[in-house]
Amino acid sequence: MSEQKHIVLSSHPPRADARPPEITWGAASASERGPVIGSINTPQQRNVIGVHSGAYGLYRALAIAAGTLDPVHKPDLTNTSPTTQIGPFPQWSDPGKIVSIDPYGHMVADAFSEHLERGFDIRPTIAVTRARIHLPEIREAMAAERVKPDGDVLLEGGEVAVTKAAIEPVWYLAGIAERLGTTEADLRRSLFEYTGGMFPELVTRSDLKVFLPPIGNISVYIFGDITALWDTARQVACRVHDECNGSDVFGSDICTCRPYLTHGIEECVRTAQAGGAGLIVYNRKEGRALGEVTKFLVYNARKRNPDGDNAASYFERTECVAGVEDMRFQDLMPDIFHWLGISRVDRFVSMSNLKYDAMVAQGIEIGERIPIPDDMIPEDARVEMDAKKAAGYFTDETVSTPDDLSGTKGRALDDY
């Protein structure tokens, strides 16, 4: 195995003759923007804080420590290019539109070919491929004739053809701070202090403007012709879904997450079959970004409540354990839509006021809002649904329609 390189803590900007490529966030082209370089193989090239692969960067370090991975290995990107062309779109050159991902993350082999030829270790932060998904709920929808196979989007065996993308977070710190209504200095200080000083460069390297946070990625599933996403003449259906492992994977009966996810997929299939496109955005934000341990603690607190599990104390139990009821920060979520060139979602499969407000605030028009059908809500999940409605999630009466986008029906609560 190659000799392991040692990294020296970089507390000060390097000399002018040794500076890495500069990142000009929101520049008009990839060459003007510059590459994102998070590899530690050549420390003098690094122009970001953190490392690639989010939380999986720790597994990479573990593999190196165990002697199973060459620390200076560079990935061979032969034949790894996206299966579908995405972008560039005008939103990519607006520094306020995309602040939490690198819009060029799937195009590094082409967009930064000159840097690669000069030996820069630039790695993709986005991968795009094609696949098929197979869900029992889709077969049930076929049996009920809510959807029918067409041989293109939905196959006879119940498989659904999709384009899917995996997206690692890439945070432009100034843009993140502005989006959240704070200062870059305060953001950097909080990220440094409340990760136990994990990233000293946040407070010692103000010249580094981009951070690769150690958090989960985003998965995107696209149904139908992908070009319909940015063709305003065709319809787009979308479900933005935040991870719920207990329900999404293991089918919890006290939660509406998997039913809502599969309902969203069904809507995506129908819209794609009608000539539009469907989109599922799956964010790794388990337990409202509070984590699964906190989530299970809250379950216990709810079930042991002397007054019984009820809607009135649903969010209160979460706040008692976590100090806050939600840390998902939907403010950053619309970046995916800007990356995909989407300016309008015709069928938004969501009851969340926070998601709706975040989309509208970023200039993305919302047409019809689609609630989960009542017969898809598990009996033991009624408490959760009642609590969400009481907290401002819209009901059938507040669903907006394409003819009523300028009125109050498009809001979750008129005075929210």
C-alpha cells in the first residue's frame, strides 16, 4: 500500500503562489465558477472545508486505518458520466438560487477536463443513472386499475422505469447564511462550536467559502421524459419526502410516511404517462432531522403520556426531548428544483406548509396541492395527522388549484 500522507491543520491561507483554484459561486459558467476540490490526496489543491461523501467520509477513514484502502487512491471515472443530460440552466448562475449543492457536480469530467489533465483531484458530487423500482403498492394500484401499464413508464410486471440521481451536499456558506437569515460569521461559529470543533477551518479560514458537511445525501427519482421537468408546457408532479426509515422501509403503522411516499409515486406515474414528468425528492433527514434515536425516545414519551397519545401534545413531546419540534430547514430544499431547471410544479403531493412556503419563497410556482387520501392513513397514525392539521398542514379545503394560485387557498393557513 502507498505511504500514507499526513495532513497538517491549515490555519491560515496559503502563499499566493500555492493557492488552490478559486471558487466564484454563481458565476456564469463552470470554468468561471471553478471546481470544488475536497480530496485530501493533494492538500495544496483543496479549496473547501471538509471531505467528500458526507458521513461516509468517516468510513473511508476507517478503511484506511484498517489497511483496506489505499489513502491516495484516485477514482477512475471511465464510463461513469450521467445517463441523462441535466443543465446547465439559468438558475445555476444565480448565487442566491442554489446554495446547498454543486450544480456542476455531475459534469466534472467535461466541465473541468483541463483541471483534470493538470492533475487536480476533482470528484463528482452528483451521479445520474437509470433504474427500475418495484413496489407492492404500485402492483396494488394496478390491480385496482388506478394506474395501467404502458410498457414505457410502467411495465406489465409492475416495475417503474426511472432516472435517478444521488446528490451530496455542498454548502456555499455565505448563501446558506443569507437563506437562513443569519450572518456568515455566526453560521461558521455555530457549525464549529456545535460539532465539537470538528472543522477548525470554519473559523480560521475565511478564504474558504464552501463546506462539505458530514450529513446524508439527497436522492432524486424522475419518472417519464426528464425534459418535461423544465418544459412549462407539460405538467410536473412532485413529492418532496424526508426520510422515515421506520415507515419507508419497515412499514410502521403509526406513521403516514410510506403511504404518502407511495401515493406520491403513483401520482408521478400517472403524470408521466400523460406526457409530463414525475419527481420524488428524498432527503436524508430522519426524524425531522432530529435523528432516529430522538425519534424513538419521543415515541416512548407519547405512548407513556398519562393522558394518552393525543394530537394536542404530539409536538410538545418532541420539544421536551429535542428542544425543538423540527430541524429540517426546508429553506434549502428548493435548490434541487433550481438544479433541475424547474420553475413550476403542477401537482405538489404534500400537506406541509413549510415545504410549500419554501418553494414559493424561491420563486417556484405551485399549482394543485395533493393531500394523502383518507383511506391511506393507518388507524394508529390518526394522532399524527390530526396534530399536523392543527399545526397548519393544509386540508382538502385549502388545496390550491391552477385557477386559484393568486388567492388564499394556496396557503396552509392564511395567517401563518
